Amino acid sequence: EYEETEDQADHSYDEHAEMKSVLAQMSELEPTSDEFQNLLKQLQTSVEHHVADEEGTLFPRGAELLGEAELQAMGEE
């Protein structure tokens, strides 16, 4: 809803889709295979980057824009 976070939110959704794709690829492989291990490392890097972005930037900015009452209502939903 907020223009200030629209690009960040879109980027976040793109990262979610990318990680789901990697997980789907991994589900077709043997965990001991080199390809699986490489995808696992890629996934770890992606998740760590994603969490840092959301926790460090998107969530704090969203909290500022939404305010305490709306955050509380969202949490109850």
C-alpha cells in the first residue's frame, strides 16, 4: 500500500519466488550430490541476504508507516 516500500516489497516477493525455485530443484536431487550441496549453499546465502534486508530495512520501515495499532491488528489476524 505504501509507495515508500513498494520496491522493497516487490524485491522481497521476487526473492521468495527464487528461493522456492531452488527448493523445488533440490527436492529432485539426492542430498549427497554435489549439485544439491551447491544449491544448498546458494539457498543459505539467499536466505541470509533476504532476512538481513527484511529485518534491517523493510520491517522497520513498515512499522514506522503502519503504526502500532495497525501492526497489532495485523498480528491478531
